[in-house]
Amino acid sequence: MSLKSRARWVSLHGIARVVIGRAYRRGDLHARILADPAARANPYPTYDEIRARGPLVKGRLMMQAVSHPAVTSILRSDAFAVGFDPETMPWISRKLLQRVAADERIVGPIDPPSLLVTNPPDHTRYRRLVSRVFTAKAVEALRGRIEERTTELLDALEDREPVDLVAEYASLLPVTVIAEILGVPLEMRQTFLRWGTLAAPVLDVGLTYQQFEESEAALEQMSDWMYAHFDSLRRTPGDDIVSKLVHLDDESGKLDDRELLAIAGLLLAAGFETTVNLLGTGAVLLMRHPEQRDALAADPGLWSNAVDEMLRYEAPVQATSRRALRDTEICGVTVREGSFVTAMIGGANRDPDVFEDPDRFDVRRPNAREHLAFSSGAHYCIGASLARLEGEIGLRRLFERFPDLSLAGELHQRPTRTLRGYDRIPVTLTARRSTPTRAAGPGRTP
């Protein structure tokens, strides 16, 4: 444990943990979701409480938006920016960060120049460059590889009981696709899985020191590997998307190594982490709702809508934050310049004013696609079409191959707050003679 590492943890997370704990003890609903394991496991009743107080609620931590119109307005408004302003941090945090600045070579998903925390004009430039190579045609070209890899993974599951659906399927499919996009060898798959798992908590605030240290180490290892990978692609370019980014040059100029790392890291986080959650959670929802599984078997044309309903019902990314650039108004509520607002996507996706009977999982829901799981506005997820494609192919093929798939023990939720899903799903693949164990999990089951 180095003094520098400890000081960075204190400035970025340690003080936040104290503030969150104090707000929780004083009844702050946002802090409840962050600090109470029961509320984190099932945040939806707390979202309802916040929504009942108004479209935009001032809390002890920051303002909270849970209604669908308020969250949509915030995500689309140019009056808000992503990222935090160091000047808004507590004095002691600012001083500590100035003394123990991060290694400039390491770029996490919430470090500039990541698209998650950059604003125009930089964000506009990065997104335009990525969009030039991450096209609908490029995504569609991955369909064959996704179908092929899905078949291979399902073949490997045959005659094995029980199976951890996350470790042996839901995580392996998207990481293989990411390997295709990044142009990395397939044998690096397990290494990327480990880096992704350890780095995922950086999207949260108030990490324990162990979580922080493990995340920093994983990001450092991944950064070192990716820099060497970029050099290799310059010498021997491939046909993958990152190779095209490495060699891209237009009127906006080339992407430097740090910018390339930020984009590659975001593709890893968005294309891998969230898709693992979609596949795992989607499988659990269908196992718990056999009537919905029967509807899909009877009408496979519903699969596309079913994936959107899964994203609505259990958003893989539950929340995002914005900072007001100027005084503005959201749904009749004034937001002062410099204020931070948490847009609670998971709550907006269950707004009863937009989604009828929102706590019911329904693959036929007519407006399921109105969910905000991929954000909205300038920061709408650039990989949304890829995630939908992987979700539809991966889940449809899984239940076609194993129509009797059932839960076989206790599920385990991921410990992250921003990202929502499971890290262990034990299942049996064939029909069972006894009644399967019904494990507790996130959300409400009718």
C-alpha cells in the first residue's frame, strides 16, 4: 500500500464514503441506494419514493431525477455537461489530488479523454471519428462471428450440469466480440475478462480501498498492453475497428495513443460489461417468467422487442450524472449553475406515466424501446446496435438449444452500483425432476 495510492483513494473515494454514510443515516434516499445492500439489491421501491416527491428532488448528496421526462430532458439538454469540476470537490480532496496526480499514461472509463466524461468540442470530434469506423455495416459484419461463437459456446455446455451461465456463456460471448473489435488474440480473452471485472467498479463512487487498488492495477496493466498493441497495429494493421482508428487521419487530425486508449477502454466497458449484464439478466427474467419464454417460442419475431423490454426492466447501467453549466429549468424545477444531478435511468425506465404496469415484465410491451438504458442525446451509446444484436442472438440461441433451462441455486449479484447484473447464475440445462430452487434476485417478480 503506497502513500500516493492511499492519498488518491482518500481524495476520490474515502471522503465520499464518509459523506454518503452520513447522508444515509440522515435519511437521504439516494444515499440509501448507495449504502444499503438491500436497497442496492432492489432499488425500485426507493426510486418510487423519490419519484413521488417530484420530477427533480434535491437531496443531501445532489439532485435526483427519476421521472422519465426529467431524465430524458437532462440527458438531451446542452445546459448540462458530463464529468466533474475539481473546483466543486472538498478543499482537502483538491489538495490531495494536486499532490498525487494520476499516471498520465493510464486512462480509465471516467478519465478524460474518455467519451463518458468529455464535452463538445472534444466529444464531438471523438464521436465523429469513432462513428466513421464503428458503422452499422461494421456491426452487421460481426453478425456471422457472433452466431458462430454462440454455437461454439453452446456446444461446449452440452452434457454438463450444473453450469454457471455467467462464467461459461454470458461473459465469454461479448468478450469474444470485443476481441474482434480490438484486434486482440483470442487467447487474451481471460485476461480481458479479469481486467474488465476488476476495472468495472471505477464507475462507482465511494469504493473501498481494496476495490480502488485492484481497479487501478487492472487499468495500469491494460494500458501498458494496449499501448504495445497500438504499436503492433501500426506495423501490421488488421481489419478490425481499432486498426482502422489507429490509421485514421482526416481534417480533425489523428488520434494520439491516449485518445486511442480512452476509446478502446470505453469499447471494452460498454461493449463487454453491459452486454454481460444484459445476457445474464435477460436469461434470469425468462427463466422466472415461463409464460414470456413460451410467447417467444411461439413467435420468434418478438425477440427484438424482448431485448428492449429486458433493457427497460433491468437497465445494465442504472444511473449517470450531469453538471449544470448554467441556471436552467427541468420539468418546472430550477437547477442552479454548478449543481450536480443524478439521472436515475433504472427509475425512469419504470415510470408509470410512460410504461403501463411498469413492474411487469412483458416481451410484447408496445413501447419497450422508449427505455433510456442506452442514455439519450449526445452521449447516446455508440454501441447500442451491437449490444442489441448480441443480446438477441445470444439469448434466442440459448433458449432454442436449451428450452428447459432453469435456475439451479443461489444467484449472486455484482457488487457494483452503477452497473447492475449478476456475476454468478447456476443453471441446469435440461428438465429437472424436482421443483427448481427459486433464488432471490433484483427487481420485482409478479
